[in-house]
Amino acid sequence: MTDLQTRPDAAGGTTAATPAGRPGLLLAIVLSGQCMAVLDGSIVNVAAPTIRNDLGASGAALQFVIAGYTVAYAVLLITGARLGARYGFSRLFQLGLAAFTFTSLACGLAPTTGTLIAFRLLQGAGAALMVPQVTSLLQRTFTGAARTRAIGLYSAVLAVGVALGQVLGGVLVSADLFGTGWRPVFLVNVPIGLVLLVAGARLLPRLPGDASRGFDVPGLVVVGSALGLLVVPLVLGSELGWPAWGWGMIAGSVLLFGLFVVVERGVARRGGQPLIPGRVLSAPGLRPAAVGLFTIMAAYAGFMFTFALHQQAALGHSALRAGLCSAPVAVGFGLGSLRWHRLPRRLHGPLPVIAGVLLGGGYLLLGVLLGDGGGIGAAVLVETAALGLAAGCAYAPLFARALAGVAPEDAADASGVTVTVLQLGQMIGVAVIGSVFLGQVDLPAPAADSGHAVLVTLAVNAAVVLVGACFAARSRRAVR
């Protein structure tokens, strides 16, 4: 692993700055790992029918193949962030990447549905070890304009990974390489992971962990249980018709989140180290920016889910074609995330609000374009690209703003919070906004009926992002 150039901080100590020599390669390594983790949340959806036929999986088992990864990933993100702070971000990134790569191989070779479910859970745990270290490394190794560009790339990877998973999954399953059917959707991670492990051992910065950072075991147990009770029904509820036990789990999660606050305050009073220190949540702008990010990702994930269902169940598109038609919004999101800082500087402050308002209007316009059940023409593709551009111009500056007031020593805890917020935003977006769509129409359905359901759903999307724009305005005031 490479050494860092450092600079004095305001207190006379030193903080890590840009890694000496090859910052571009460092970004390529950590963002490639991030992309694999994001991609694996969606790539398996396309392969689900083939898995069912090959392994004889029941409907419930297939849901756990798809959802097991997401559940383990979301529940363990905060734990992964704290482990990175204690043992070193680069070390935990490499450990998580190794676990993710090995379990991807195991998933690709799984002989039965049960073993596939088990390895999907472990794959999600590996991703949860790896992903929080990405933002921590960006926070600790880049400053100023370099950090802004790095966060823009990070945001672009999040957006592109979702759409890329659908496209790549369709390509790999359709190709049926060497008669392997669905297995390449997992095995494709293995050579990439091995290359990243070798490169990471040479190029990731040496950032020592802080052995004094405690685990706050009670906090870990309570927040992990709370997230588990929330995530499981969100992931499985729609498919199972929102059973009573799901609502009971959600109610239990609310109670446990309240208990988590009590536990953390008790740890702080006793002079311990809370899992999420109060100073992290009180960092200027973090809370309103996090709410804004949550709404953007909820609307984005809900739209991608709804758009894919509309195309496949009403318009008759293949999974591959649906993925390709969804690509413009991801490309637009990536461009907005990467290029927003090139706009005149006087626009940087109000940009998340302006972009959020445009995004809300864009969802309404797209609903009108799709509402009659017509095909996906050029106007729709251009509009989805514009939607993505607005979303990226709202998301990336908000993400930078959320972390701007966080001290370097709190980078890991802030990373765990923000990444968990983003993941929950995506899951709640799919669960809630997807349920709005499915509540309007029974699929498969005539294109006109599905188009009307899309119109209603995108109106809800517009309302969600406009609420986020209000919080974006508050985050700007907080960091002035």
C-alpha cells in the first residue's frame, strides 16, 4: 500500500491529503469495488427466472436469493464503518473485497438453492465491510477540489451501477456462456475482484486504524436488530402482499430505533464511545442534507423499479431492452454528478434546490409522456436523460455538503450513517413507490392502464423530491 502526502491541520496535527503518486488509480480501485457492490443488488433480478428453472427454486426461496444480499448489506453497513475506523480503512476494504470476491465465486458454483441463499447473505456481508470504507478513504485522502471530483465520481458509480446491473445481467444470461446460464452474473465479479485485490495491496494508502475505538456492542446489537426488522419487510413485503408480520416488524424497528437513542446517550454519559457520536449527527448540514439525499435516492430507485415493470409487464420489452431503455437516466445522473462543479460558482449553493425543483417537474412531465401507454420513443429517452442530469446535480453537491462539516476522525462514522441512509432510501423507494404503482394496476396489464399507474406514481415521485428540495435549502443555511 502506498504512503500519503500530509498537510498540517488547524490544530497543528496532520491530516492525510491526496495520495502520493497515483490518486487516479486509488479512485479506480475503490470505486470499482463500490460499483460491483451496487451492481450485485440488481444484476440477479434479470437472472431470477433462469435460476428458478435450473435449481427448481420455489417463489419464496427465489425472493431470498434476490433479497438476502440486500438485507445483509443494509444491516451491517454501520458495523462495517466502525470496524474500518478501528482496524484501518484500507485493510477493511481489502478484507471486504476478498470476502465479496470469494462469495461471488461460491454463488456462481452453488449446487442448490439453499447454498446460493447462504452465500448471497455472506456476499452482502462482504459488501458491507467494503463499501463504508470507500467514502472514508475519500474523506481522509482527498481535499478541496480533488475531494469534490472524487465524490462526483462516487455519485456517478451509484447511479450507473443500478442500470448497469440490469443491462449486464440481461447480456450475460442471454449469452448463456458455455451453457452456464445464470452463473456468470456472479462469476463476472471474480476476475475483477482478484485484479482489485492485487492492485489494492500496492496502491491503497496506509491509514492506520484507531485501536482505542470501541465497538459499543449494545449499540451494534440494537441498531442491527432495528435495521433488520425494518429491511426484511421492506424487501419482501410487496411480493408477499404486506402480511401482518411485516407491519409488526416495522413497528418493532421503530421501537428499537428509539431504544438505540437511549442506549447511545447512556454510553456517552458513562464516558464510552457511542456507535454514532452526537457530534457526527450535529455536524453542520449533515442531517438536512441526509434527508435530501434520502428523498432523491428513494424517488430514483422507485422510478427505476416502476419503469422496468411498465416496460416488461405492459409494453412487452425483454429484460435487456428494458435495461437499455433505463440507461439514459443513469448516464444523465452520472454526468450531473461529475460536472455540476463546472457550473458558475454562484450557482453551487442553490444548485440542489434548483435541481430538485426541476427534478420534480421532470417526473411530472415524464408521467404525462408515459400516461397514454405509448411506446418508449425518443422524447421519453431524452426526458429520462434530463431527469438523471437533474438528479445528479442535486445529489452530488448534497453529498459533498453532508460530509463537509465532519471532522476527519469522524469520517468512518459519518460514512456509515450516509451510506445506510442511501441504502434505506433505495429500499423504501422501491417498497413504497413500487407499492403505489402496483396498487393502481394488476400486472400484466394493457399498456394504457399501466401508463396511467405510471402517471400517478411519478406524481408521488415529484412530491417526494420537492420535499427533499426543502431540506436541501435548510442544509445550505446550516453550512454557511
